[in-house]
Amino acid sequence: MSLESAHVHPVIDTMINLTAGAIGGVACVLSGHPFDTVKVKMQTFPGMYRGFVDCSVRTYRQDGLHGLYQGTMPALVANVAENAVLFACYGFCQQLTRTLYGLERVSDLSDLQNATAGSFASVFSSLVLCPTELVKCRMQALHEMKVTGKTFLHRQVSTWSIMRSVMQTEGPQGFFQGLTSTWLREVPGYFFFFGGYEISRTCFTKTGQAKGELGVVPLVVSGGIGGACFWLTVYPVDSVKSRIQVLSMAGRQAGFLSSFINIIKTEGFLALYCGLTPTVIRAFPSNGALFLAYELTRRALTNQASNH
């Protein structure tokens, strides 16, 4: 992530980060959305499925491939918006961190300093992620909500139908159900996300080579490791967030702490890890694609900008 960009104007560099992040977000969704659908279903209704394979097969039998890609449109909007803001703010936070530590270039930042910059950037990206992710999660778990009698919405609803339902029943603030949980997941999660990615890139970088010169395989593997680090550290928080966002279709839910305690009391701590397997599996193709698309796009745009 620490491509040399001192010769590019800061505003142009921000636009490059925003564009590259948006393209990375598209790559992330297209490569891993079915795994995300299974994750949300298992998180919200842990007793309904025996495991990852059972949930995948039953979803496919019920609704075909469409069922595994349910919520793709809001997922695309969520990931494009989140990653565009995340990487744009990440570049800004890298510059801020560089200034605070008195360093000359962003490339002089250590892996932990880059991780800290990523953590700060996630505060802003969460604001655009929460509303779109709420719509995505509700679409993904709509079948289970119907089966349990928690909603009367038709199974084959559109993104707009879900949004209209939220506006009519909860108002604009309804889109921010689970925002606290999102922050509790994103801020520490992205520290490990960017930390895992940068440390992996450092391990792949040979003596005399710059990180920005790494090839496709090291970038994909480093991205996958970063994604796995993210989910392994904050998965229980994400489970609570998914439940709050999905079950709020049936009425306003308790806050994060109350929901967290209630799950542990009634279902046990392991319920918070339901769906972890598809999530970690998904981390490698989706985050590998995310960082590969981001880095290659950023390199191309930076080279083009520096030549003009």
C-alpha cells in the first residue's frame, strides 16, 4: 500500500486511492459473495444448519445460484463505497501518521504504523458501510426470517423494497442499526487487516526490492492473509452485528453489549463463531482479489498521473 507518490499531487493521490479502492471492492464481492451469504445465514440462525456445506447445499436447492448471490447489488454498493472511502482515507491517514512521526515519505512508515493508519481510516468507511451492509444482510437472511415468522416480506424482494421497508418502519435512523457494532468490528479489525497485509508483503519483499514491485502471487497471498487476520480477530463482533441488523426487521433490537451477553447466556460462546469456516475460506479469494485489483489499478493511475 505504500507506493511512492510524493511526485503526485495530494488531491490526485486521494482520487487515485478512491478509484482503486472502488475497483478493489467490486473484485472482492464478485469473488466471494456466496461465502458471505452462507456466513450471514449461519450467524443469524446458528441452529438451523449443521455447517457450511449443509447451509450452502440447502440454499442452492431452495433458490438456486440466485440464492447464494442474494444481496449482491447492496453488497457491491457496500464494498465499493466502503473501500473507496477506506483507501482514500487510508492514504490521508498514512500522510497524517507520517507527519506525526516526522518521516519524510509514506514508504518510510513501518508495518505497524501502516496498520494504525488503516484502523483510523475505518472510522470513516464505517459510516457508508453500515446502511448498505444492513440491506445486504437482510436480503441474505430473508428466507430464514420468513421460515421463523419474523417477517412478512416476500422472499424475492429487491434492494429497493428492503430500503423502502426500512424507511417506512424505522425511518432514516433504521439504516444505522448496528453502527456501534460496525465500529467495534472495523477499528480493531482493520488494524490487523492492514497489519497482516503489510507484514506479509514485507516477508515477500527481497533485499533491494520495493513493496510496490511485488508480483501477482505475493499480492494475492498477502491480501488473503490480511483478510484472514481481520476475521479471526473480530468475528464474534461481526456475528452480533449481523444479528442486530437482520433481526431488527422484526423490531428494534437491544444494543451491542446486551445482545452479546444474551447470545452467550442462551446459546453459549461458540454460537458467536458459527459461520467462521466459510468466512476464513472466503478471505483468501476475496481479499486477494481486492488488494490485487487495488494495487494494480493504483500503480497504473499513479504512473499515468506522474507522466502528465
